[in-house]
Amino acid sequence: IFSPLFQHALNSGVRRYHVAPVLCQRAKVAMSHFEPNEYINYEKLEKNINIVRKRLDRPLTLSEKIVYGHLDDPAKQEIERGKTYLRLRPDRVAMQDATAQMAMLQFISSGLPKVAVPSTIHCDHLIEAQSGGEKDLQRAKDINQEVYNFLSTAGAKYGVGFWKPGSGIIHQIILENYSYPGVMLIGTDSHTPNGGGLGGICIGVGGADAVDVMAGIPWELKCPKVIGVKLTGKLSGWTSPKDVILKVAGILTVKGGTGAIIEYHGPGVDSISCTGMATICNMGAEIGATTSIFPYNERMKKYLGKTGRADIAALADEFKQHLVPDSGCQYDQVIEINLSELKPHINGPFTPDLAHPVSDIGAVAEKEGWPVDIRVGLIGSCTNSSYEDMGRSAAVAKQALAHGLKCKSKFTITPGSEQIRATIERDGYAKVLREVGGLVLANACGPCIGQWDRKDIKKGEKNTIVTSYNRNFTGRNDANPETHAFVTSPEIVTALSIAGTLKFNPETDYLTGADGKKFKLEAPDADELPRLDFDPGQDTYQYPPKDGSGQHVDVSPTSQRLQLLEPFDKWDGKDLEDMLILIKVKGKCTTDHISAAGPWLKFRGHLDNISNNLLIGAINIENGKANSVRNALTQEFGPVPDTARYYKKMGVKWAVIGDENYGEGSSREHAALEPRHLGGRVIITKSFARIHETNLKKQGLLPLTFADPADYNKIHPVDKLSIVGLKDFAPGKPLKCIIKHPNGSQETIMLNHTFNESQIEWFQAGSALNRMKELQQKSS
């Protein structure tokens, strides 16, 4: 006997992969080795593309082909780039362990017995870098046993594949096993677009979005614009794929890709390896892009073959016309980059779009007062941990060793997956990197997301690190606001770590060997893929059982790590009157500022505990301090979470005022769950990052933007706000905000929103999950 919601899903024609497998008529090719009975359905993609092409009567970009090819109703769906909301049917879901906790807790609340599409959980975020790979992994297993057990048993019960701790970073595993040309995959991590390196539309989302897809409900996405990046020329020398996205970030800035898919095309594409394309797509998250993608080509075919998926490549060859852009397709914006002229770049500090050629960074750093001595160089991460990356770094290290040199800076290496770790050990790369002074860390995110027990400096000490990571926000890597973090390619990190200074340009400068003789590093050269097959290493995958109904999932009521969810309150049908302002944020406010990672990761499954980090990194415009706000009821200054809890206790609703691109960065929905849990109702900003705005809507909050950005200056932390017009809340209709100043005066400003009809229903129901349950009750 099915639950009412499950029965409703069946009656509504919702696809459920364990009920009716999709068949591909030309050939039955499995989506992955781990789901042998789930097949790639290019014919459905082809059919939908043809319907939409006929309707639009124009050539389509590659992005449009794959997105529109996954429409729930291609014949009737309204399609207008940048305006309409699309209802889509993604092929699969992937979740990393930090966000999977909340996603699975929400799925449990839905009442469904099993996920509707192939889904996986990847344990990569909870492993802290301290002593080295094996010791750090074992310590993480001990510390996080309760969480890993929850995720493992929940996966078994609900049909979700489970990648155990030590497997590697989610995005590298997806590239090796799950991404393929034409797939639509959503993941609960902002760097899910990494899969675009294999020609897939892979989009980072919050956990509530993932629950929609796992529940078999059409997933909504605002129809993306398409920014074309035309690549000409050819990569060579010290220039790497990382330099492409570092250059693009400098051009578009951290919000330039918002609402758009970045589509790379042109003759220069073929000079980039498949994993190099993944690097470029991965860091597209740093410019706010919905996702990024490359067209199917021989480099992808070669990678598919090497990772045991030649059958997928053969099938993709048959459907290649749908896996590349149409001739004559139009982009909303075009950027052209000549790879032959592109120079190695290094971006930072404190923001990933502050781009510098490596040749200039030393002089810029001295002028700006940034430390030029490099304390630590770190290579790896989901962005740059491929076999090719490790090989190019090892090629630089070999040259230093040949002249008797080791790294002057501390140096760490993070393999992207167990397969990469095993293969670089077998092929000698790991040995070379250790000999030059490197410490090989666990196959996990580690220092990239703040999981770094750093001992070489004290908090507050000004210093510089260089990484091959993707983000370098203040305090992200080591919780030290004075750490100046720069992002660049692994080979440049290695060269700079050997030299120990930002003032070294490997293209032109010389090093002094142990024999006193000067020498110049040659540009690194390394194999794109191992000459032998990849060594898979240890088996770290747990298949979900065919029938998990008897599986028990433990969530102790006294746990400090896990907490079952209670529904949020419904909208009471009234305007939001006399809200207090919890904080008016000054400047950049990323999801790291709203819900910090690092030591807080351990509470990602416990909403009340993690809410104690709400907005502790945001700068209060009233006093220029972080985690210090005025309590409007007591007039005392105190921590942001404590003030929010006090307002909630007193039954007072509150709002947050933000600046540009509020919620930039990670997909973590905790940055939306926490303000909702602590009594927040409205977030008003100049602009939002895409994922965060959607997450706020999903949890029943009102993300609103100033119709006139200058109105940001009209609101003061001591004011009270009322949002008027909610009874007539409708798509495209602005809302009024009445500002009440302490002296008794008032003024009215207009606020815009991007809610569609179903999203308004989320707000009215209290959350998207509440709305799902309402539909369940109606259907039953």
C-alpha cells in the first residue's frame, strides 16, 4: 500500500525509476555502472528538442537543447530567456554529506517511500585536514559516526547510493561515474556545474530543490540566458584551463553570470582536456552562473573511454547533433578569448574575480600591502584534482628536486577521488610531490571549505596562501580574516610554493639550485589521462538494497548533530507590519557570512544548533563590526543569533537588509533555513545570487529587491518596516515597504520580486515542503 503522496505521484504520471524504467530504442546504455537498469534516453531528448525547435523556429544553443530537452511539457511550456519559469525533469540528483543531511531530513518529512530518480550521497565535507590522509579519515569516521550512519541508513531505506567517507569529492566522482553528454543533473553543492566538462547541464541547488526532484515533482528554473564564450587559439606553456575561468571571472565579476548559462564554443575548445573543461565549468559558480557547459567532442569521448564508459561515448556519437550547438545560434552576450595569447593568472585576495596575470601579482601585492611571502600552497579540490593536474604539478616538482630544491612554503595535496589517489600513487606522482615537501591529505574537500586545522599561524596574523581552489572569501579556508588567499592553477601553486613568494614569475624568473647555479623552470607537460587504466583503489560505494522498506533510520531526540524537522508556520493572511531590522549588512555577504562552514559543518543536520551561526560573519553597517547588532527592544548590542532568538521569543518578526549579490557562493540552504527558524520573514537587498534567492523562497521567506537600489540608503538599522500588499501578492506586481523612522516620520519605497504563482503558494503555505504536503492531503 502506497502513501497518499506516492499514490498521487503515480496517478499524476510522475516518473518513478523503480516503477517504469525508461527504454532507449536504438540502444540500451546504462546511465552508470552503478545503475545497470537505468538507461540514457537520448530519444526523449531528441523528441523534445525537435518540438521546441519547431515552436521557436530558430537555431538553438547547446544549453537550450539540453535544458529544453528536459521540459516536462515541451509542447506547451512558455519559453522566454530570462523571464519564464521552466518545469523540468532532471535525470538524477547528487548530494554531498553536509547538505544531504538536511535534504534527506526533508525527504523523510515528505512521506515518500523511495526516490523517483537515481540519487547519490557523497561523504566529502566532514573530513578535517590535520595530519594526513589516513589519520584524518579515521578521525572523521570516529567523530562523524552518527551522521554517516544516518546518511547510510537513509540512503538504504529510500534507494539512494552512498559513497562512503574517503571516496573523494562529489564532483570528481560525478565526472568519473555519472555525468555524460546531455544529462541534466542537479546537486546540492554550488560546484555541481563541474559536470559540464562532460557536456552535461549540471546545476547546483538547495536541498529543497533536490527533494522536489527526488519526489518526482517537476523542478522549476527560471529560463536561463546564454552567455557564449568563444575560444580561439590553443593552450600552451604555463597557461592552463584554470586561466580561462580566472580570466572570465575578471571580465564578468562575481555576479556577471547570474541568471545565465555560460556556453563555451569555438575552435579553441579542442585544445582543452575533458578534466580541464570540468575545471572551467566548476569555477563558473564564482561568477554566479546557473551552470556552464562545453560541447561534446573527442576529448570527452577519450575520457569516457578511459573511465569505462565507451558505450556511452558510442551512443553520444549517434546523437551528436543534439550535443553541440546549432549553427547560427544566438547568445545573449559573447566573450572571445584567444587561448594562444592568454597568460597564467592568479585571482584574489578575498574575492575570486580580482584577476591578475601571474607576472604582475608580485608588484601589485607590494603596492597594496599584501604579504608576498607564501606561507602555504595547496593543490587539489573539486576544481583542480585530476590526473592531469597532479601530473603537471609533479612535472614542476621534479625539476626542483633535480636541482636539490624543495618547497619553501608548506605544501599540501588533495586528491579528488580514491581513483585519482590510487592512480597517482601507482604512477609515482604522489611520491614526487611528497619528496618536494608535500603532505597528501584525504580524498575530501578539506581546507577548500574551511576543514583545516591550521597550526602554522595565529588567528589575526596577516599572511598569504595560494591555492588551486575556487573560492577565497575572507576566512573561508582557515577562519582567519587576515589570510590573503589567492586562487590559481596547480602548477603555478607548485612553482610559487617552491619559490616561496608571490614575486616569482615562472615564465621569466630563475631559481637558485642547491649547487648555487641558477635555473629556470620549464613549462610543465603531463599526460591528460593515465597510459594504463585508472586504478580504482578501494571499493567505497554502498548500493541501495532493492527493498529498503525494512531499514530503520536513527535520529535520536537528544542528538546534538541531527534533528527531525518541524513544519514552519503558514502565512497568516496579513501584511507584515512593524518588523524590526535584525541587521543592515554592509558590503559583500556570501553564504559563508550567513551560515559559516568550518567547525559549524558538524551541525548541518541540526537546524537549531547550526542557527547559532546566523549571520555571524556579516558586517553591521551601524558599527562596522561582525556579529554585533543592536537589540531594538533592549538597546543592548549582542551577537546576531542571540538577538534573533530574543525577537522570536518576544513574538517579533524581523527583516535583513543586504547589499549587492546577497547570498553569493555556496548552495547551502542553511543560510535560508536559519533566518526562517529564528523568526525572520523578509530579506531586502539590491540583488540576490540565484541559488540563495530560490532557497529563501523554498523556506517561506520573502526575498525582495529595491526597485531603486538607492533606497538601500533610506533604511536605517533602528527603523521599523511594513510590507504592504501581500493579500494581492502576484507575479510581477511590486510590493510596498513603509519605513517608520524613530522620530515618527514615514516614507514608502517599492520592492520588486521574482515570485511566480507556485512560489507564491510556497510563501503562503510556509514553505515548499508544506505546500507539497497540502497537495498530498488534497489528493487523498
